[in-house]
Amino acid sequence: MCACSKGLCRKYCMFLYSRGVSSSFFSTACVQLPWQRALSQNKVPYYINHQTQTTCWDHPKMTELYQSLADLNNVRFSAYRTAMKIRRLQKALCLDLLDLKVAQSTFEQHKLTQNAQLLTVPDVINCLTSIYDGLEHQHKDLVNVPLCVDMCLNWLLNVYDTGRSGKIRILSMKIGLLSLSKGHLEEKYKYLFSQVASSGDKCDQRQLGLLLHDAIQIPRQLGEVAAFGGSNIEPSVRSCFQHVCKYVHPHTCMCTGTQNTYTLLMKVQI
């Protein structure tokens, strides 16, 4: 079978897999006995351990990853500790291989332009499959597509859908993936700012709040949010507008200086 046919076959299998249709290839690639991957009614994956007769939301490899992250809690300084955790997470998800421009191109390919729109789990899987298929072509020995897709989906759900509703906002997924992607920090900041800014590269308090709220969820999920001012982003948002307000009403204040945004995002970008 030619490489093109194999790629189409795998994408079709992943399409079926995301919708709960059994696929022995992907099941074997994602988990091994005594584990089994299953789907809830809203297509959210969960994992069955037939040996202990228990279920959990986290992939077995994700559980191992979180245990290894906990080992870093003995690092004294919070900035170094958070950086080490994010770096380990980034490499485990193979997102250190994902170029920023490739990620942007994939979002455009999947027409992910309405950032307030909610994506279902199958939609997220389709996008992640495109990303990891491309990475596998360049790094065959490093990328296991089914495993990477499941692990990355698992992490995104842990960060942005803790209640497992089966839906994630497009903006949230973009922030999560781009935060761990490969690229210059300033380019990341510019792109993320552009996702919430209005025409003319202007951003009001509500828009900036959406960006910072989703960004701060990354250190929060790692247990590091307290070291960076907590999960309440309102004081940070207000500080950005102290010297740039054009209007009295706080919800109509416009901020054209993106440097304040960059500084705040430094809390979660490594």
C-alpha cells in the first residue's frame, strides 16, 4: 500500500475511532492490557482497567506523567519549578516539535476562526490528528499519532473541560496548543493577542480577560497558579488599563499597547 493510501486509511480509522467505532489498531496503539479505551455518551474518552475493575478519565500514560510532574515539587523557586513542569509536559505531548506557523495553518485548514465557538471532542480529535500526522512525517521515531492525540486531548480536557462536558472553546484550544508549541515568544504573544483583539489591534477589558483567563489555566492545572497571583485575573486586567483608558466606563476602555499583555502572559509562557 502506498504512503498516501496508508495515510487516508489511518485518517478514516481515526474518524471512526473518535466516534466510538471500534478500531483494534488505534486501541492497541493508545493503551495496552489490562487497559481499554472507551467513550462516554458525549464522546469523551475514559479508560477501563480490567485488572482492578476501575475507570478513570486520565490515560495511563497521563497518570504516569502527572506523577513525574509531582516529583518536581521539591524545586524551590516557583518560576523554575513551573518552567520545568511545562517543559516536561511539552515534550511528553510532542508539542515541542510543533512549529507556530504550522499550528496556525492547521487552524485555518479546519476553519477554526470563530473563537467563541464550542468544539466537540471529535472536532478536537480531527484537528489534533492533522497536527500529529504532519509531525510524524518529520519525526517518525518520536511521534505515535494515536497516543499523542489521546494524550493531548486528555490534557486539553483536564485544563479546559474538567467537568467533561465534551466541549472546548476554539480560543481555549488555540491558547493551550500555542502555549506549548515551538516558536519565538513574541510571535506567540502577537498571535494570541490577535485572537481576542478587535479591528485596529485594540482590546478591551473583556477581551483581554478572556485571553488571560484561559492562559492562567495552564499553571493552575499544574498546581502553580498561587505563585503567579492566583486564578483571579481581574487585577491584572485592570493594571493594563490604568494608563491607557480612553473612556470612563471600564467595559469600553480600549488598550492599544500589547506590551502589557505580553508581560502578563510571561507568567505561563516558557
